[in-house]
Amino acid sequence: MVKEAGVNPMALHWPNFLIAEEEEGATVGIGQVKPHNDGTHELASMVVVPEHRGQGVGAAIIDRLIASHPGRVLHLTCRQQLRGYYERFGFRVIAREDYSPYFRRLIPIANFFARFVNGRILVMRRDA
């Protein structure tokens, strides 16, 4: 699912994943909170299968992941078009000078490639 969705495949640690399933057992969405060596935690690897998008699956995964990390500051990266979606969950865009070391290394590279598709990657944070 991650590969098909074009989501960053780095640091996939399957025990961190939350999996949403249909009653029949088919996986319809996934997401994780992954820790980084600099101490940050990132809401990441969010994927909902196309047939189930717009039905609240992603929101349910995000709500559950946030609830399972109480008191924790969470970060995420997303395409600029998704900014409003993540703001609903309390995430806010942060300035480059507020990036942790992990994001200072990652974002310039990600935005280099994103510009070829007229995109931009944002770093967002949700305070505890």
C-alpha cells in the first residue's frame, strides 16, 4: 500500500502501524507514528485505499494515533494541498528555523523533487 501510494518508504516499522480493516478483514487504511533519532515523532505512512477515501477512514486512523500518543508532540510532512486537512487535527505549519535536525535534512531534498510536479512539502507540528 505504501509503495502504491507513493508514500515515503523510509523507516517502515510495522509494529508501529495502525491498520483499519473492513468487517470482512480487508485492509482499507494504514498509518504509523515513527520515532526519529533526534527525538521527534512523526505521523507518517498514511494511506487509505482509493475506494474508501472520503469515508472517514483516514480521520479515524489519525484520531486513534494521536490518542495513543498522549502528551507527545507530533510532526508530519505533507503536500501543501493537504494543509487544511491536517489543520483539522491541530497540526500547524512550522517555519524552517523550527525544524528538528531530521526535517532540516529531509525537506530540502523532498522539495527539490516536489518542484518538478509543481508541489511543495510542508512540515507541520501538533503540540501536546
